[in-house]
Amino acid sequence: MTDATHPYDALMDITARPKAVFVRGAGSYLWDDSRKRYLDFVQGWAVNCLGHSPPAVADALAAQAKRLLTPSPAFYNGPSLALAQALVAQSAFDRVFFANSGAEANEGAIKLARKYGSLHKGGAFEIITFTGGFHGRTLATMSASGKKAFEPLFEPKVAGFKKARLNDTASVESLISANTVAVMLEPIQGEAGVWPATDKFLGELRALTKAHGLLLILDEIQTGMGRTGKLFHYEHAGIAPDIMTLGKGIGGGVPLAALLATEQASCFEHGDQGGTFNGNPLMCAAGLAVLEQVGKPDFLKAVTDTGLVLESELQRLSARHGLGEVRGRGLLLALDLKLPIGPAIVAQAFEAGVLVNSPQPDALRFMPALNVTRQEISEMIDCLDAILTRAGAARLVA
Ligand SMILES: *Cc1c(COP(=O)(O)O)cnc(C)c1O
């Protein structure tokens, strides 16, 4: 044991973090240990879909915690059965496997596709993924990701991922071989800076994968659970994928993820898949509380309406300061800055008590609570407006 001189030193230093220690959250606001308040448009990375510590989730967790924490993944439990049934009823899928993180759900999707290939496609195992894509931080999901910074890391990568270009159907078609079993993508590339796959492209991918007998896997970890105004993003494109993964918003702030598949694609046999905490009743109780609210048509309609408000406010901000386009859908939006001033804006907004994210140096990403108010949107926009006015966009370049 080392004698850590500062509490920060006891944690592995895996990313640059501000020194503030966060102690409380409610709705769109967070407080640190010096009682400073922050308006949060990051929400734990699009996780807290109902805001910080929503009463419905907190109550469901408290009630379930007193009743049963975990019986064992080898036994059924009520909340996981109820949540699986509710997800199946509201989606294009027939079967659900619960996981603890998005990466684990995607790892499961990759395994399921490989299993499908071994059973039905003569051992085909390759999955076509996309440049700029992000699927998580396990070895296989890093290998599936098309993130430039991952390329030199942790070699050798897991084999079997070929990278096509988003919104370029020909680039996908040219990679299909006898070894191909699936195409996997995020409907909106989140970490890459909010780059949407067009509905047309998703339609073409569905037709192409059907024609070649390939599985279409959608990583809806960021776009699912109402984030874009539909419960699942694929609904916008009028398609039904074979496999989908959910994470982030599904737990409303607690670690829960899911792998969903059609009956035909759901081909795991006993022993292929599992995990100690998978489908534990505590997290599934939270998921049920989230789905109960997010799955309501008027809730989803409000996400669409609020998303349009945020979009037009960002467009006005952009016009005032000579910035670029606004991308995305619903409440997953990015503002193109045209200059690498994202990190400087994030730092100044943090000082001013507003949390925004810069997934790429030339973009800001907005992923507020799905029940964020117009007043909170105005407050955030006013903060960015003041930063940009004070400095002038060009002078923010580091
Ligand atoms: C966040 C994210 C993941 C990884 O989820 P974790 O819970 O961090 O493992 C995978 N895919 C997408 C699209 C994500 O946004």
C-alpha cells in the first residue's frame, strides 16, 4: 500500500478531470462539495435520461434493495422478466439478455453474430463496422470501433472487423465476402461528434444485409431509450434490425445494458453467454422505472419538441457567432464550431457552472436530461453566448 498524499492519488489516473468533487444531483443540476451548482447538459454521458437522481428511479431502487438484491443469474427474478417483456413488447425484438455496461452488451452482440455465423453461415465471422464508430472499451469492442486514437492501442486487436464509411452503401458492399456475418453501426455516431447515419442509408443497409443473409446490428446505446424522440432510433428509418444493444439511458443513472435479438438471431446455447450480475433485480427495477416514463407517447413527443427548441437555439447561437452546422436528432445534438475551440469552451462553461461536452475539438455535444426544460436550455445558451461574446471565437483557439 502506498501512502497516498491526496485522495485523488488512490484512483488510477485514466483521464483529465476537474478537481471538483460532486456530491449531489437533482434533475438538470449537479452540486460539488463547495456547494457550487452546475447546469448539466452532459448528464453522465447521456445516461441520466430523467435527470439526476429521479424520484421514480430512486424509489424503485430503494424498494427493490429491501426486497431482493440478487438471487443468482441462474434463477429467474421478477424485475428482469418484467423489463424483458416490456422491451420486447415495445421493440422489433423477441429476446433480451441484460448486461452491466454498453461494452458488455456489444461484446455479446459480436459473440451472438459469430455464433450465428458458425451455425448458419459456414463459420462466417467478419463484422463490417464503420470509421468513426465507437462501441466500447473491451478488446473486441475497441477493435470494432473505428476510432483513430484506438488504432495503436493494446495490439494485437481482435480480428474480424472491417471498416466501411458511414452513409456510403457501396463501401459496405465492397467489404462483403463469404466470411461476412453482420454489419454493425450506431445510428448516430456519438463519440465521433454526432454524425447521423441517414434514414436512407439505414434503409439501404437493411436491404443489403437481407439480400446477403447478414445480420444488421444497431448499437443504440446512445440513441436508444427516447434520446432521439422515438423509443429506438431505428423507428425513424422504418426498419427492423436483427440485433440491438442498449445501455446508458436504460438504467436512468445505474449500470444496466441490454442485448436484444429477433427469435431467428437469438442463437446462444447454454454455456455461450452469462455473467454474475446480469439481469440482477436491482438494476432491472431501475430500468422498469425508466421505461415506464420514457416509453409513453407524450413523453417521446415532448423530447421531439424540446429537441427542436434546442436545435433552433443552437442555430441562432451559431449564426450570431459565425459558427457551423447543428447536427443530430432529438436531444442528441452537436454544434460544429469550425475551429478547435471545444475544450476551451467546455473549461470556461465549467467555471461558469454549465456542463457541456466536446467529443471532438471542433464540436460541442448536448445530451441533456430528456425532460430538460426550455428555461434550462435558455440558461445554457446564455452561458455559451456570454463566453463566445467575451472572447470572440477566434481568440479561444488554444
Ligand atoms: C457509451 C457507448 C458505448 C459503451 O458503453 P459503456 O457503458 O461505456 O461500456 C458503446 N457504444 C456507444 C454508441 C456508446 O455511446
